Amino acid sequence: MSDFIKFINIISPISQEATDELSNKIKHKSYKKGDLINNQGQICRNIFFIDEGLVKHYYQKKNRIFIIRFFSENNLFTVLDSYINQTPAEFITIALEDTILTYLDYYDIEELCRNHHSFEAFTRKFISFAAVNTFKRFKEMLDEDASERYTGFVNEYSHLLQRVSLGDTASYLGISQVSLSRIRGKK
């Protein structure tokens, strides 16, 4: 059983029939560091699972980048609003390292949901978790100062500190690299 299917079963166990059908629908793709996985204006038609590597999900407007989230091994992600509504994405997802993804197409997911209640339950839970995490991220940006956001970043992404650049860390926190250096110096 693939790590992707194991991960699905952790979120919400699926039936053997759903597992068998799912196994025939999953696809794999490799990305080099710097490759776009999903671009602004592109409809996101997949849910991705990271087998190896690291990606960032961000919004860019007028030379300003706001990083929403980092995803590393054994994580699921999608461009949530684009995927749900099948509309052009406002957000960009890019590989920060050479990355191997397992993914499912939107239409295959819809078919799996129609055919298997257990897979529909997984999809509902995944979408709910993703929405809650997105709201949590926006709330953190509104409620916390930069030092508190840095502490939260270290707690959530301690396993990635050596893999995420200082520029991306500062962008995630919504501050300059100079401010990040000051905060790190005080810790």
C-alpha cells in the first residue's frame, strides 16, 4: 500500500473497494526545484501528496509575496478555492526542492466520491482540515505580532528550518529579513 493511501486511511479509513479503485487512479509526477506546480490563473485540478520534497504555497501581488504554507513529505495539499470551485487560482505553488508528488485528478476524485461513501468522507474531512488551517493562518497574521508568529513558525516547522530560506521565512512571517534577523537574535 502506498504512503498516499496509508495517509488517506489515517484521515478517514476507506473501504477495500475504494482502495482498489483509488490505486488505479493515482498518478505520480516529479518537479525540479523552482518548477511551478500550480500558477495564478490556472485551475487546480488535483489533490497532491508529497512523497519527497518541499513546496510553498503563496500569493503574489505587486512584487509582494505572502507565503501561506509550506508542505513537506507526507502532506496533502491543493489550491483550495480553485480546486473546490474549479476556477482560476489566485495562489501559486512552487517546488522549493526536487519534489515527487502523488496526485489525484478532480474528476477521478468526484467519481470515487460517487462510488464510495468512505472516500467521500475522506474528501470532506480533508477539505475541512484545509479550510480550518487556512483560517488559522489568516487569524495568526491578524492577531499575532512578528515575534509570536516566529515562535509559531519554529514550533510548526522546526523540521524545516534548515530547508526553508531566510527570505521565505521572513515572507511567511510578513516581515523583512532585517526584522527576522532581529527577532532571531533575541531568541
